[in-house]
Amino acid sequence: MFDVDEFVSDCRAAGAEGEPRRAVREVLARAVARPGEVGDALRPSEAGLTVLHTGPDLTVVHVVWAPGMRVDPHDHRMWAAIGIYSGREDNSFYRRAPADGDGRVLTESGGKRLAVGDVVLLGDDAIHAVHNPETRLTGAIHVYGGDFVNDPRSQWTPDLCEERPYGMEATRRHFAEANRAWLGDGGGVDGDAP
């Protein structure tokens, strides 16, 4: 049976190892290899972010994407490990375009489709956008190598041309809008929050 407190404790221990990314990835891979148990323990019922642990060196977040939900390109400025236990998460990756002179404009540089049981590591400089192409919720656990809640980072407009500060309040509004759209309360699910 998946135990949230034990999982967080294992992530924290892995985060303190010499190779924290690999160690956390292994902990996460073991967890999402039992997707039904993770779903039973976390019980996703709507889109949202639930912080399971946050500290200066490690943050563990339960992320649930609404059907059709999209988030604009954003960075984390810290490594991340993402594991899927339900649904699918399509990631589009970007890099700063050197041609614009200041590196604030992005250009697409590939993608990665994550399905149940998949785990991916993102580097400190990764910039990505996320889409849930499913008609049901997608559940994931994201582990970050830093303080995801409070550390500064950026997000970009959908046209990839404007970089702006990331805001947690905008993120919470975006998830609320996605829930309203999914549950039939109108509105769109495209948005500006990671």
C-alpha cells in the first residue's frame, strides 16, 4: 500500500544523497509502478496542486490536470522528477532563442509524452509547457530539487514572446478555471500558469 508520509520521507532521504536526482527518480519510479495504490491514497477528484512537502532543498507536489488542460511554457530553475500514476501528460520543451539578443523569446525544442508508470527528469534549465490530452483527470507526483513554492521563476505567454514572473496565485486561479471548464461551468482551459 502506498503511504504518502513514507513516500515523502523516502524522497527527502533520496534528496540528501550524493546523486539526488537519480535517487529521487528511483523512489518515484517505485511509487508510480503501483499506480492504483497511489491513486487510492491520493484520491484525485479535481485539478489542482497539493504540496506534500516543501523545504529549501526539496518540494514534493501532487499535481492533477483537468481534462484538456494546458499550461503555458514555464521554467523551474531547479531539477524536477515527474511521475505519472493516472492519465497522460504531454510536455513540449523549449529553449531560449539566441537570435532575439536577450534570450527572453523561446523556440520549441522537442517533446515528451508521459503515460502511467513513466518518470522523467528535467534539468535546472528546462522550460516546458504541459497538456493533458485525456478526457479524464491526469494524476502525477512532481519532486523538485529546491523550494518550488517560494523560489522565483518565469513563465511565458502562449506566443513564446513575453517572459514574465511566475506567480503561485495565478497558478491556483488557472487550476480553478480548468475545473470550472471541465465541470461545465464555462470558460477555457488554456492559460498562463505552470
